Amino acid sequence: MGYTHYFEPPTFTDETWVEFCRQVRGICIVAESLDIMLAWCVDEDGDTDPDFGGYIDVNGVEEESCENLFIRRTDNRWSFCKTRRRPYDAAVVAILTAGKKMGLIDWSSDGLRGEHEDGIALYILASQKEFPQN
């Protein structure tokens, strides 16, 4: 069985998308500084191609990977990300928490609240640092 997070992000405004991408980038940088290995991309350019531009894509690396957390700038629908409690789960929880704190993303999980503690701690740690928009 998997351990899965479910979410339904809205379509972002230009301002909220830029801020959300900044926060996601910061979370990924801090996660990697804590030896949580990630395969990640924050492509803010939603103008190049409406089907492929403007997205966030995060996963673990090699045997520590499972499903990608994929969030688009537009065309967001109910989605999910199965992490199987692998180390990158902390980054996924931190990113979803950032979206929730911004009032953008409602999410739920198969996990118990205590299982989200590492991700919430990562979100708090990353939110205390300053990261540029690009």
C-alpha cells in the first residue's frame, strides 16, 4: 500500500505563482542541505507553452523516489502524490504546507499528523530564510 497526499490547487495569480515558486525553490534547497536528495524543477515560465510551461516537479532520487509532486501554473485539478514515506516526503509535505499557508492549496493525507512533522519542520526552516525569486 502507498502513503499518499491528495490536493486540489487553484489556478494561481501571477503574484501568487511567483511567490509559491520562490518558496518551493527555498524548500528544495534547504531539503538538499539536510541530505534529502531531490530531483526537482521549478519552471516559472507559463508563457512558452500553456501545456508544458509553468510547473513544479519534485521527486526523490533513484531508489528513494516514488511519484512526482507535479503542480502546474494553470490547469490544476485534483491530484495526488504517493511518496511511500520515502525521505522526499518531507519536501512534499513542506511544499503542500507552503501552499496551504498561502491560502492556495487544500490537502489531505493517508498519514497521521505526526507523520507530517518532518515536512512541517522543513517548511518552517525554509520560511525563515531569504531566497531570491530566481
